[in-house]
Amino acid sequence: MKPQNKTGAGPSQRMLRVGELVRHALADVLSRGDHIIDPVLSGHIITVPEVRMSPDLKIATCYVMPLGGKDVVPVIKALAANVKILRSEIARRVELKSVPDLRFREDTSFEEARHIDALLRSPEVARDLDHDEEKKTDE
């Protein structure tokens, strides 16, 4: 996660807390599906693994992924087209001074985790790990 505030120390507790509230509200709205009438969104189950807030809490970057990872671009476009409805539903569920603007991005954490797992299972890393284990047993 990149630093998001001016000190470079990462997101503040307030940013994390509000992001989590928005994430829960957005996930609830998308799972129910009764407020949004969109054929693309109704045909997909959408997960919201993370919402990152800007330091002033005016912009919420929502990382989303359709179940199975298919049709990511159409889903993100459909979410952006229905942003007014989503913001109003979040406003009903989360008590904030102002409702943040929602921006949708593809969640790549699953791909990154898969890549790291593949690296850890590679023969080169396994060889190095076996070599380290032999050193520990010799001591």
C-alpha cells in the first residue's frame, strides 16, 4: 500500500476507518442489487476487497473484482455509470459529513498474490530454502 498522506507514513486511522465503512456499505448495496437496475451488474457477483480514502475523505477509490475475474472492464464501466445511485445508498448507510466521490479500479491483489506464490514455489527459491535448512541443522 502506498503512503497516502503528506507525511508519507501511510493512511491515518480515520482514513482506514472511513474506507472500511464505505467498503461495507458498497458491498452491501452490490450484494442486494435491489437499488441498481443494470444488466451488467445484475449478472455478476462483485467483491469489494478494499476502499482507499483520500486524506481529505472526499474521494474513495474502490477496488472491485467480479467473481471469477471475468468482464472486469464492463463491470467497472457499469459501476461508474451508476455512481449517483451508489453514492446515495452509501449516504443512507454511513453517517458522514459529506459522501465521497467514488472511483472504481480493478483489484489486482489476487494476481499479485498468485505471482508471489508462484515465485515461492519456483525451483530456485525451493533450492535456496533447502540450503538454508541444511545450514540450520548443521549448527
